[in-house]
Amino acid sequence: MKSAPAANGNYVVKAGDTLSEIAAAHGKNWHDLAKANGLANPDVLSIGENLTV
């Protein structure tokens, strides 16, 4: 599933999203997104989770 660009610097996780897809859609590195959002396990995202991109 493709992630849509965030209008306000935030992204709400949808079913099927991966951190790497979200990062790529926003021109970011997934490592940086994981760190910025305090994700202990970047392989586990919760539907509805609000990420700063």
C-alpha cells in the first residue's frame, strides 16, 4: 500500500504501511523516522499511529 504525503508533517499509519514506504514517500530515511518517533521496533507499526515525518 502506498503512503500519501503528509500535509502537516504528520502521517497516520494505515493497514499495510511500512516505515520504509512512509519514509520514501516523504523523501526521508527510515532510520531517521524511527529515531524521530522513538520506535523501538521499526518493523511494528500500529494502525492509526501518528508519526512525525
